Amino acid sequence: LMVQFLLLLFPKYIHVIENITIHDYYSIPGKKKDRYIDIGLVDSNGNLDIIEVKKPFDDKILRRTKYRGNSIPTSELSGGIMQAEKYLFHLSKWGTKGEDNLTKKYASELPSGMSIHISNPKAIIIVGRDQIGNGNMTENQKLDFEIIKRKYTNMMDIITYDDLLRRLNRTISALKK
């Protein structure tokens, strides 16, 4: 259901691809392992970015307990970041061979003559809710989460399901005017 709204929420993109298979030649030396990217987004120039979808529940972003006064990421968030980084790594290593493979595989879904390009792809991680425990994040938790998000901004955006809903509601409101 969420996939239908992605092009509205991220207007830079013109096409959504679900469940992209890529090859991992590094995890097990000498062997190829298939990995599956949840969602691929193709922009108007054919550049591919990815979305990693995690669980939409509370307590998936920051741990309830602090470490030396700081809110720290949960395993779900840390794992999602690592997973997205690895997908970006494998995509980049795949290079022109991957571009040709993906272009051929998805040619019928793309505008005529368009090729898919793997040029320094970015990731979007959709994870969790803006809540910890039974309440909303405190100002300090929001700050710590913002610091975590900005640390990775050069390669990925980390957004919550609540962020998506706010974005969708604001987009709908703007379109009604």
C-alpha cells in the first residue's frame, strides 16, 4: 500500500521497483549470495536510489535507556543503517554490469529508451514511529535522533512512518489549495 504513495511523497522519482535482487560477492569469499532491496526508486535521468523498509512500531528508533546521558539507536535502526550501507556498496561494485542487468530486467516498466544508472546511489530508511515507550519523544530524544540522521545525510535519509504520514497529509493539503 505504501508503494502507491512514494512517487507523490518523493516527486523527484518517476518509477518504483519492488524487491530488487542484487549479488553479494563479499560476505562469503568465492561465493555469490543474493540480497534483496525492498524498493528501488528511479529518477527522471534513470538514477537508482533505494528504500529499506523496517518495522513501523514504537521503540524502533532510540533505546529507552541512555548511554552516558545520550539516546542511542536501537538494533533495528543500527541494523537498518548497516543493511542500507551494504546494499549501496554492492550496487556500486556492480557498476555498468548491474546497470545493464537492471535496465534489461525493468525495460518494459521504464519510459522508452531509458537506462538505469548506478551513480553514487542514496538510500532512504523508513523505520519506527516518533514514540518511545508510551509517549512522544522528548526534545532531547528528538535532538539525538536528528544528530543520528544528519550523520548519514551524505548517503541516506532516515525517516519515520510518522514523518511519511505528515508529509502525505501536507502534500494532500497543498494540492487541495
